[in-house]
Amino acid sequence: MNAITPPDHAATVAALKEEVLHRLTFTICKDAATASPRDWFVATALAARDRVVESWLASTKRNYSEDRRRVYYLSLEFLIGRLLIDTLTNLGLTAAMRDALAELGVDLEKRRDVEPDAALGNGGLGRLAACFMDSMATLEIAACGYGIRYDHGLFRQTIKDGWQHEYPEDWLSFGNPWEFPRPEITYDIGFGGHVETTRLPDGAAAHVWRPGETIVAVAYDTPVVGWHGKHVNTLRLWSARALDPLRLDAFNQGDHVGALTEQVRAEAISKILYPSDATPAGQELRLRQEYFFVSASLQDLIRRHMKQTGDITKLAEKTAIQLNDTHPAIGVAELMRLLVDVHGVEWKEAWKITQATFAYTNHTLLPEALETWPVWLMEKLLPRHMQIIYLINAMHLDGLREKGVADSGVLSSVSLIDEHNGRHVRMGHLAFLGSHKVNGVSALHSELVKETVFKDFHRLYPDRIVNKTNGVTFRRWLLEANPPLSRLLAETIGTSVFDDATLLNKLEAFADDPDFQSRFAAAKRENKERLAVKIFESVGVRVDPDALFDAQIKRIHEYKRQLLNVLEAVALYLDIKSQPSRDFVPRVKIFAGKAAASYHQAKLIIKLANDVASIVNADAATRDLLKIVFLPNYNVSLAEVIIPAADLSEQISTAGMEASGTGNMKFALNGALTIGTLDGANVEIQEHVGDDNIFIFGLTAQQVAESRARGIDARETIAASPRLAEALQAVASGMFSPDDPHRYAQLVDTLTYYDHFLITKDFDSYCNTQRKVDARWRDQKAWRRSAILNTARVAWFSSDRTIREYAEEIWKVEV
Ligand SMILES: *Cc1c(COP(=O)(O)O)cnc(C)c1O
């Protein structure tokens, strides 16, 4: 049973049963006797979707009739996951659907696993967009998400002999029951060609872009259901299509492949999600993807605005556009083009409208991840936009000179053009200039944005940078992912906690209550048993649900420091072997995460984790004291199984490098204690849960900067730490890679001489803090108290709170 069951249960069950059977018969054309698991899933999804449609139409109508200010969320990524349970939960129909299917002899839980994850994102940034869509619908904001309908989402990861392999992901191969194709909603997207300049009667210049190539963007809409199904927004994803499906002349002459080249070239745009996470995807196709979805979205929202108001100059009054990172930053130039060239708005007014409409969210301080595009490529692909960017830049720099800014260093650092090694357009700068607000995603990150990437901009525009600490949707990450805990919450503090997360603080009163503690632990235990089964099915390792479950699940990246965790495991393993009689706390270390296909170091870290796991798990000396598992193919659905089962959440990035993190919030919400650095939102999590209920270690962001300035040669640090030296020696000597003893020599060497991520500097502090974790675990009363207080105190990290802040301070829409 779900935590929330509506009153008219029996009638709802009967109706849903009818609706599922109707869909099975008339949409899928199967009967109950022959339907496959997938048929049942699709029939169930369609029945759920039918229930959304009326509310969707009503919401759309209301948005028009009330002439509401609209919010558009532009994101190259939406990491959605599955939608069946999510939709049913938001509609309050999970329990009824479960019973309806049971009467048909079908198990909802099993059908749910048939649904492929919509993995249209790499990691945190894409998942944030999905959480925001959920919260915007729940808060009844008239919002629309815009992105790309990739044929293939993030690659599927398998692990063979410990190495990552990538395979194309195929979420659409059996159709997508959630989406509505809108073949009538299309826009032409131009590329290349040239710009014609003509004179208007009044002597002013007019510019007409004559693209050399045109591609068609076709809309596909997915409803995004808010809590209680009260409001439904649209996620509109664009698919690319050739203007002409094939060249008939070529086909008739027998060139069957050549006849399709244009189509192939056009459709390549929405073919695949770039598997780059915080590394620049410098490919031309990436820029084409960005412009493609931004242009389609801006044309679409302007069409809607004109239909509503008939007055282009009112665009900013009625519209807020949020840029999720720099990927849609070309929108600044595209909106200027549409306003000036197409709608005849005078330049100065167009610029005012543009700035008042856009806001930009920065997600990274890594210089290599801040997008830039070569000027030659821009000129080739988007010649009119390049002209517009030059003009924006000239006016911007002239304006600064007029204000008395003369320092050429400052002027060159805030220029839209980076003149350094080959001329490049700085997309972060373009997004900053074209927006009225720029936000970081945690308090620390926003301060660092002011001090680093946008330092000079911040001095010139001190009111522009604000903070909006990320959040996650509790509907998915608590109510759906953790039914045992949700039931307990409903019974203890009432179901209204699912309407208003701040009521979680009522749990504080139960933190020391022995009865509640044991029920809280029983819920965790149930989730751990489920994960133990999953682990055995997935990698064949048996783990004890009574052990401490320690999880680090996220993209594999050097700054996230999975290597620090692996080295600690190695040190622990060596301790267990050398001191067999010591009183160790049994642990299961759980890793999951994908590495960008081209990121060799990250892939080697995956191999190391797997190599260490093989040796440790097979060694009888470790008994059940240490088990290490690397679960393949990390995605939203796997996160939903791991997070509710975790006791300990590893958030151990090099301080100053994780913009916010959102995994950290999901874990704390589900009653895991965090071991982490003072990085990203960990800082704010500490403030909320209290120093006693989180394990903080390591250098601060400022100490990291100072330490790096002093040098990253780690030889002295290693020499001063016998445990670290021993662990590194074990790895370097091939203890974990007997088949290839030198496999990790280079890795250890790099760590020794160029420890950019300060793994060695933080190692002792990390190990000592892990022993404090062990000590707390031994005192189960104290552990449970801390776990309960984590759940009780993290309401603030609901994306509903985040979206309310965006709505009030950036978008100026009422919630
Ligand atoms: C939450 C989430 C992330 C982000 O995790 P971080 O630990 O913040 O990097 C990435 N991928 C998936 C599937 C997630 O659910």
C-alpha cells in the first residue's frame, strides 16, 4: 500500500481496471491472455496518461484565459527516469492501480521495471531540470520545459572484467507511451549561408539571414503532473527532421543511400545525447544541437506570446526564460535576431527586452567546462548571430569605457571574445550579459562564482549574481523511492507532510523515542534487503543487510574523488588482514557511476574499484567485514533503489569543485548520514542537520586554493602518512591487478607528483573521520537518532523551496 490512499478506493479500482483493459484491447490490440509484460506496462501507462489529459487541457486553458506570466526552462538535458509510478503517485492512484492490476493477475511492481529510463541527461544538471519541472507543476506555475528528444539517451554501461563498456541506449525502441507527437508544430531552423544587408526607407540598415541549410524541428509533448494532479505543465522536446524526406531524383537514379544523406545529416541533430559531463564537447554537432533547440523554443514561445498579446514589446512582461547552464546561451543572440530582424524591434529596446527576459544558472567553476566556440565556427554556422554578438560586445565595451573603465585587463576579461589562443566566443559571458539575474546553485558556489569565473563582471554588475541552492523533489526521492519510510512518516506525523515538507520537523520529537527508532531502522532494513537482492542479481556478491551500507554513486570524475574512497577501502583491507582480532565495523562499500567515454582516468578508476572489489570480496581473511561492489549502469532507477538503503552517503569532492550536488540531499532525506567535505550544498546540509549529525572532514575551499598555490607535489604528504604510503604501494605493486601488475603504476605516479585533487592531503582526515563513523555505528541508538534528525531537518532542500525562490526573486511569478 502507498502512504496515501484516496477515499473512493473500490470505485477507482474498478474504473482503472476497465481503463487498462480498454487500452490493452483498443490501443495495443491484445487480450489479457496474450499480453506481454510490456503490453501491460503500456496499457497501464496509457490509462494513467488518460487521467492526466483533462487536467492538462484545463491547465493550458487557464494559462491562456488568465493571461499568466510564463516560465520557460531551457535545458539541453532532462534526466527524468521512469514515469509510471511518478505519474500514479502524483495522481494519488498508485494503490488503486496496484489493486486493479492485481485483479487482472498483474503485478504493478514487476510491470514498473519494464519501463526504460528516460535518460536524456548526464547527471546532476539534467536531474535538476527534471526535479524543477516536477516542482513547477506542483506550485502551479505556468511553465514549459524545452529540450531535445534524443533518440538515444545516456549510454548504457556494462562492466566486463572490471572495465566500462558503452552501448547505445534505446529508450524509444518500443515507443514512448508518455509523449504526444505534435507533427503540426514545426519550425524551420537555419544554419550557414550569408547575411544580406538592405536599407530601409528611413536609411537604417536591415539584415536578412539567408541560411544555406534548413532543418525542421518537430515538437513532442510530455505532460508533467504536479502533486495531486492539480496542475499539468508541458515538457516540449524537439526532434530534427529533414525538410525533404529524400531526394527523389537521386533515389530514382539508383543512388538509394545518397538520396537519404540530407535526412541523415538533419536527423543527426537529435540522434544522441553528448556523453560529456563537465568536459567540453567541442564538436560542431553540439553547437548545432544547442542552436536547434533554442531557436525552435524561442520561435515557439514568441508565437504563443503573439497569439496571446499581439505585442512583441510586451514579451518580457509576460515571459521569463531560465537558461540551465551555458548550453542554451546562444538564445541571447537568437532572441535579439528574432526581435530585431524578424519583428522589427529597435536594437536598444530589443536588448532591454532580452535582458529582462533571460536569467542564467551557472553550474560549474571548472574553466574547461565553460563553453566557448571558435569564431570561425560561429561565422560558418551562424553568421548573423556572430554579427549580433560582435555588436552586443561593442556596445558593452563602449558602455564600460564611457563609465570610466579603462583597464585593458578588465576589458579583455569581460569581452565576449576570448582573443587568447584562437578567437573564441565565451558563452558564459554571453549568458551573463544577456540576463538580468545570474545564479549559482549553492551558497558556497555562488560566492565562488563572484570571486572566480565572473569576478570582473561581479564588480561591474554587483546586483546580478544571486544564489539559488538546488533542491530535489521529495515526491520522487522520498514518497516513490522509499515506501517503507513514507508509510512510517504518514503514520507518525500525518500525510500532510507530503503536501508541506517543512512538517518533517515534527520528527524531531521522535528522534530519541526507542519505539520510533526501531521502526525507522526497520524501514531502512527493508530497503537494505531489497538492495542486497539487487546486488546479488547484478554482480553476484552476497552482502549482509546488517552491515553499514556506504554508498558513493555519481558520475565518475577525478574531482568527485572516488579514488579517495577506493584508497580508504584498500587501507581498511590491509588493516583487516594485519590486525584480524580488531573490532571492525562490517561495511559494504557501494559504487555506481558512469565515466565519459573519452575520460581515460575516470575509466581507470572504475577498473581499480572493480579490481579491489574482486580481491577483497574473494579474500576469506576479510570475512564479512568488508565487501565492495560496483553496480553497473547507474541511472535514476538504480539511484531510487540504492539511496533509500544507504546508511552512509559519500560526498567527498575536493572542496570548491562540486557546485552543489543533489545526491547529497536525496541521501540525507532518506536518513543516511553524510561523510563529506565542506563543498557545494554539503555546507548548507551541515547547517541544517547540525554538526553532530554529519561527518565533515578535509580542507576547506580556501585551504584547497592555498594548498594548490604551494604546490601539488604529494611526496612529503605521502611520506608523512604510513597508511597512505602502504595503500599506494599496494596498488602500485599490483596487489589488485596480478594479471597486469603495472596497470596502476602511472595512476599512483600522478597522485604522487601532481595531486591536483588533493586526495593525499585529505586522506588521513578522511580515514580518521571514517573511524568516527564506525564509532557512531557501534552506538545504534546514537546512529538512529542522527539518521532521524537528517530526515527531520532537510525539508529546506525540497526543490519546491528552490522553485519558490526562483519564482519570487528571478521570474517574478506568483506561487
Ligand atoms: C541525483 C543524481 C545525480 C547527481 O548526483 P551528485 O551526487 O549530486 O553528483 C546524478 N545522476 C543521477 C541518476 C541522480 O539521480
